[in-house]
Amino acid sequence: MVVGVHGVYFWCSIVILILGMSLYRSIRVMSTKSFDLLVIGGGSGGLGCARRAAEFGIKAAVVEMGRIGGTCVNVGCVPKKVMWYAATMNEMIHDAPGYGFNVENKGLDWGLLKTKRDAYIKRLNGIYDTNLANANIEKIEGKAVFVDSKTVEVNGQLYTADKIVIATGGYPSVPQIPGGEHAITSDGFFDLEELPKKALVVGAGYIAVEMAGILQSLGSDVTLSIRYEEFLRDFDETMRCQLMEEMEKSGLKIVKKSLVQGIEKKDDGLLTASFNIKEGEDMSIDGFDTVLFAIGRHPHIDIGLDKAGVELTEKGFIKVDEWQQTTAEDVFALGDVCGKYLLTPVAISTGRKLAHRLFEPNPKSKQNWDYIPTVIFSHPTIATCGYTEGQAIEKYGKDQLKIYRAKFTAMYHAMTDRKQATVMKLICAGPFEEVVGLHMIGMGCDEMLQGFSVAMKMGATKAQFDSVVAIHPTSSEELVTMRG
């Protein structure tokens, strides 16, 4: 067979291409790095797992494609709490005359607050990096994608591990509505360069309620749009009803049974939101300079899970058993990506317990989901642990419960023009009245709950609560002095 010059060039090119691909694969294989543990996600849960595992002398690495610390540190719990403190301080400035202080409130310097808050977060990022280095944990920057159940690729580099933990967290849901590009999410809240004059917050979960409360307490004119008659529908009815009453009393406007259908940006730059009202007439409200959606979160799962054999639940979260084991051998998942108790301390605790089971080893170490204390940093705060009244009735039966309640005005407000109720509830079950639910709303409740949750975890009864000498004068003494 006669081959022309062009044919020779063609076949040479093919040979070179094949050799090049073979060489590329060889280089990739040769450059593969191996670990005992590889954690995908440098948020609270992933870091908690990696650092605890490193204490047992294993070789660990953490892959993170964003800022170290994840949602909580960068756009969640920590900066949110800073803003909550600022809002609370503004409330106390307004209360100060009741205590004899002649205070002139010249307003909030949002720019200064944002600059200091962002600097604080940056310092925390640095502390996390230092902690990783001190624990001899390798930090890998970039997006991890599974090649198989033992291997991930990050920026062209292959990494293998005996155990892989997925702790990629989640991201805010964005509605697909006309003009949706004019809105922000809870992440975008921390990018705001000034305090909104008039804001619409959309959502009925704790993030929406917290954001609405912060903005309202800082001086914004806030409207909250919720889909049903009440918000926080997973929380105890007494607490959510009391919070709704307190927030409306503070000036917050709540549009109930509403869905935002669209957002229009006017020539003056302000936004008009149109609402579909269930069992009512559709309406629109104009003049917003900020529209914030906090309508839920989606898990970060775009990491090649199919290549690893990791399956999802019907709701799109990673499927795990009680030991955080996924459907792939030696691949585990924890935190928000699993869709259960989307709380930072839960992810940290779960990660640490998993590390103990895998590397201590402690074969019985796993997360216990009973009596997880939770605080909503609303205005005022809600603190809760255990079963709601509705859940307790369903579990134990109404005839097996005794419920204790107290409602009063905290001593702080004895001197202030602004009044705010504190409400507490103990739900007790069985003949010994074990405390199976504790719910509070009011000033300082967030700092009261931790110790009481320890008692509940130990199976404390109402009689044991009553046996404790009260600290007077405090709001928390009500929890050990309630009568039926």
C-alpha cells in the first residue's frame, strides 16, 4: 500500500496523540496523593471531623473551593450573630432613657460595622488555616469531583483516601420568577453596603425571621412575606405565635398566605413586588430598595456522586444510615448535605463522632438526635429543646402529658417604655413527669438553654427541676419554680 506524505503526517499525528495521552495518564497516576482521610468541604462539620481524626495520628486532608469555615463562619451563624448584636444594641439605646440615660442616637454607621465584621471573619479564616496547619492536615483549594469511590480530582490532581467524607453543605434557593435577578439571598445580605431603607424578606423559616428581625431592629421598614398563616411551623405553636405578636408590635409588616410572583425595577431604581394572595386579592407593594429571599437551601452535590456510587434521597440529599455511611463503601456524608438538622453544632458533633468511630476506633460512636438544643436569634430570641407540644401529643398521647406554662415581663423591661413578654413552657411526660420539651421566648433565653438541655439529655424530671434552688432575680428561675 502506498502512503502519501499527507498520510504519513496523519498516522504520525495519531501515534503522537496516543503516546501523549498515555504519558498524561501515567503522569496523573504517578502524581496521585494518598491519605487515610479526605474530607470534601472545609465547613464546620468537615473541619470538626478532620481535626478530631488527626488527633489519632492519621494522614488527613480537607478540600475546599471557597473560604475556609463554610457557611457558618462566612455567611451564616457568625456574621449573623454580629448583626444580631448590633440590632440588640440599637434596641437598648432606645431603652436607655428608661434607666435615666440621656442618650443621643445619631444612627448606625453601617460601613464601619460591615468593615469590622468582615475583618473579624477574615481573622477567623486565618485561625482555621492555622488550626489545620498545626494539626498537620493538608488544605487543598479547589473543587473536588469523584473519579471513583476511592479517588477525587481537584484541579487536575488526583487524590485517593481509605475513607472519604462528604461535608459540602448547601446554598440558598433562588426562585425562578420574573425579576428574580433583582433580589438577594441570605448570602447576599452580608454584601449590602448600606442599611436598606425599605426591605422585603421572603420566607417563613428561621433564617427569614432572623433577617427580618435584624433589619427591623436596626431601623429598616420591613415587610415579611410568608406562605401560610404563621411562620416557623416546625417550632412550638406557643413560641411562634408569641414571636409573631412581638414582631408585629415592633412595626414589622407580615403579608400572610402570600407568594411573590415577580419583581419589577422602576426607573428610580426601587423595586415593586407583586404577590399572589391565597384566599384574597393579588396585590403589589412598591418602594423596596432590597428584596431578600430566604426560602430554603439546596445541598452541594455537583461533585460526581454517580462515579462513586453515592445515591440520593427523594428530596435530593445524600442518603446515609445512622452511621453516616453512604451507599458507597468507605464514603461517608454529614451536615447539611444530608438534610437532617441543618445546624452547625450538629454537623461538628456528627463529624467528631464519625472520626472517633473510624480512627480511634470506637465502633459505637455515632450521633444521637435526641434533645438537640436550638436557638432562633429573632427579636426576641426563641430557645427550644425536645418535643413541641404537638409532637409530644403524637408520641406519648395527650393524657400522658402535663404542661407547665409561665408568661411574664422580664425585670429589664420594668424600667423601659418598650415592653416585651417572656413565655416559658415545660412539656412533661409519664408518671414521673420527665421533661421532654422545653421552650422559651424572651430576653436572654438563648443563654439559658444550654444547661437545661444537659439536664434533659440526662432524663431530668419536673421534680428534679423543682428541687433546684432558684437564682433570683432572673428569668431562668421560672423554669425551676413553675406550678401546674
